[in-house]
Amino acid sequence: MAQKYKYKSEPFLNGIGALLGSDASLQAEVKKSLRGGCALIEVRLRDGNVQKWILDSNRATFTKIGDLNDGKADAGSSANAEAVNTTNTLNTRNADVVLTLDDAQLVRLGRGKVSAQRLFLMGKLKVKGDVARAAIVERLLKAGAARQPKL
């Protein structure tokens, strides 16, 4: 049975983690961009939904903070315990970058139908914080869009 999502953009954001875990060149690019660290990405949809994601270049993961805090990740293993500790530390600080846009625009971005730059220039995307880290997220979404079958 397929997972049901509240927002149409959720599969694109969830897919970044799988993509990052399977593409060594993308892992290297992210690791270089983040200088081997983590980034806290906050995605604010215009309807008020706020999601926080951790982009961890050392573990090659892109994880929604709630997924670790809601018990979906087993904190029993040392790797997951470390991830939960990292999550708790990052959750208490401000996001490195905040992206504000409509769910439909995030879907278009995830499908590769529009660039983040175009959305920004049209006033449909607001970026607050480290723009270089926002560019990493766009690069990951573009890489995911390139792997999707064209319908």
C-alpha cells in the first residue's frame, strides 16, 4: 500500500535522502559544499506547515526532524542515537536556511518544471539565511527530478 502524504511535495523531500544515499558523486558534492558538516533546512509552506530537515553530509542523509523525534528511527543503535542527539541539538537552534513557498511550487521545483531562481524572481519563493545551503537543496531536487520518469 502506498504511503499517503498530507502534502504533494512530501515525496520529493523524502526522496532526497534516498537519492543522496545512492549517488556517490552527489554525496561528494554535498560534503564539499557543507565542508563535512550538517545544515538545518526549514521548509515553510504558505498554509502554515513548517518542516525541519537535517542535511548531514557525513552520513549522506536528509532527514525530517520529526521522523527522528516521533520514534520512527530506532535510537537504540549507536548511529541512530548519535543522529537523535544531533537532531536535538539542531532542533534548538535557528535554521541555516528557511524556504517559504506554496506546496504546488515545491512540487514544480521537485519535478524540474521550474528553477528556484525563477520562483524567487517571481516572488513565489522566499529564502532567509544561507543562500548557498538553499542552492544545495535545489541541486538535490534537480537531481531527483532528473531520475523521475517523464510523464
